[in-house]
Amino acid sequence: MRQIASFACFVLCLSAAALADTYQRSPCNVVHWTRMLEGRIIVEAKDKKPIDIENLFFYERDLPPNHRIIHTYDDEVTDRRPDRLSIYVDRENIFLSAYCS
């Protein structure tokens, strides 16, 4: 019985690793950017540099060249490009999620 449980765990772990590897190698590197932006505020380059004591701000100019920022109040976006990083933010420009689209 232990062998079956061990094998099942091995298969599940292998599947999770394969899925994580797929996201890691996505054209726009979603996993990397999600980790970089999580809980941070996206600031436009033209804005004055705020005092960033807690590493709270992330400048738009530091994002990859092929990106777009989508606010929650924007109309639905229909154009898709798998190599573009789409970053979703709320009204205060706080990062919500990122996708390749």
C-alpha cells in the first residue's frame, strides 16, 4: 500500500513540476513577473519618485518592453498576443495579476 501511495505522490509531484516548468518558460515569463509585482504599486515613469521605504513601488519603465497595463475599470481587451505581458491593476495601480496575452 505504501508503494502505491509513494508512486501517486511521485506522479502528482512530477505533474506539478511539469506545469510549473511550462509557466516558467512561457513567452512572457508570467511566474517571474508575478513574483516581482505581487503586492506592489505600478508607478508611471513620469511620476515623481515616491519615498519607497518598504519596496512598495515598481516603475513601469522597469517592465519588459512588450507589456500593457490593464485597469479593472477598462473595457474588455480583445486583442491577444502570446508574447505580451498583460498586467492587471486596480484603481490605485496595485498589482492584481499577470497573464500572457
